[in-house]
Amino acid sequence: MMIILLALLNDLPILAIAYDNTRVSQRPARWNMQELLTVSSLLGISGVLASFLLFFLLREAGFSEPVIQSMLFLKLIIAGHSTLYITRTDGWFWQRPWPAPLLF
């Protein structure tokens, strides 16, 4: 059940990007594949390490298994949504254009 919720809660904001208020570039985007693969690999590895660290810290603090599962679920949801806010524009995510209300 948690996997289905995770997939739905991550896919809905991705679909909502179609209604976002971002600026459209006049030229086609060119991707630097070496930089893209390096950054995505580092973010992926750091996300996995953060999940394991959170798991071990919560386990050592004496939290029950359902609480640990809920915290890891929330971590995965928040990480997916924050990635959308960070990558939606070239500048900082707190600058204009603001995200569309649908993304919230």
C-alpha cells in the first residue's frame, strides 16, 4: 500500500508541472550529460545514504517500527517534492516566477 501511495504522491506533482509558471526558453535546451550524470548520481547516492542514516538514528533512539516506516515514507515524499521545486527554474527556487498554486 505504501508503494502505491508513494508512486501516486510523487507522480501527481510531476503532472502538475504542466500548469507551472516557469519561464520558457527561446532556444532548445542543451544538456551537459557529464554534469547531469555526475549531479544525479551524487544526489541519488546521498538520498540512499540519508535514508539509511535516518533509519539507524531512529532505531537507535528507540522508535517503534511503524514510526520508523512512517518517517522514511515522509522522507521519500518530501525529497521527491523538493526536487521539483529546486529544478523547475534556472535560478533559486524562492525567486520569481513563483510556483503555480496547483504545485502546492
